[in-house]
Amino acid sequence: MKTDDLQRKLPPESESADEPKFADDDDLPEDYELEEFECYMTEPATLADLEEICEIDELMAVTPGRREMVERAIRSDTCKIVSDSKQVLAYMIFDYSHQKQGCVRLVHVAESYRRQGVGLDILEGMESTCGKPRIYASVHKTNLVAQRLFQRAGYRKTKEWDGEGMIVYMKKIWEPMPELDEDDSEPVTIQ
């Protein structure tokens, strides 16, 4: 469809005054400003994203095996990215390996996009597609930024492993349906 086909038109004068009217931009008041907003997409990472993921993750160069871990996650479709139309802003590795529940293995937001809701966006996107009732995440005690992110997203602290310096967070995102007894199998009539 051409851009010209998408222009808004005034309704005929015969229409009711109560109906909303659409106008061309020329008919808007001079001081009217359109509000700009950022639009982020959460999508599966591909091998083509790997270099950009490495660029935004300052720990990649100093953490042995991190790049290989991300590459394995991409190949197994457990790595997601958040991007705008130009670049990768964040990535996450998520699987179902902890007690057969959802497990956030890693969340990393590019430094220039932290504290702007990108981390919450990637967590909410993952939560909306999670097929299990609970999601777990472990965070190092010294990683206060990640602790705040999970707390803001509604995760609660469930365990601390002092020997490893880790904190486990959990969020219940839905309740499983109770199993029906044979007596409960009668149809219910709603009046």
C-alpha cells in the first residue's frame, strides 16, 4: 500500500457531530506535537546477532566461555534479544532447566540503555510466553543492578547460597489448574 493511500480524510459533513473526526496533518493546530516513543522488539537471537551481543556485553571479554555459552543458547533457541530498529539493546538466555520451571540464565542490558525499562521489557516478554507457572533466576550477591531489576519485576528472594555468593529469585506467573476429581466432572450450569 502506498503512503498516499494511508492519508487520513475528513468525514462527510452529513455525519453526526458525535463521531470522531480525522483530519490531515495540515488541519491540526500549529502547537500540536506528536508524542514520540521508543518501540522495542523482543525476538529470538540469531547467529547474525552474536557480534552485536558481544559488543554490548562488557563482561564478554573478561569472562571465559561466555561467548560460547551465548552461541550455544542462540543455536538452541534459548537466547532472546531486545532491539530497536537499529541495534541490539539487551539479550537474555532463558530455558526450563531449573526444576522443570522457567529459568533466567542471563540478562544483560547495554550500559547506555539501563534504567530505561529495557530489562523489564525483556522479562515481561519472556513471562508472557513462558509455559510454566514459575520462573527462577539466580543473581550474584554483588550484582545490585540485577537484584533491583528482578525485585522491580515482581520476583521475590527465595534462597541464598552463601558459599557461592548467589541469591535465587522466583516469580509465580500463573497458578496451575487443580486436578479434577471424578466427582468434580459434572457440567456446571451458569444462570
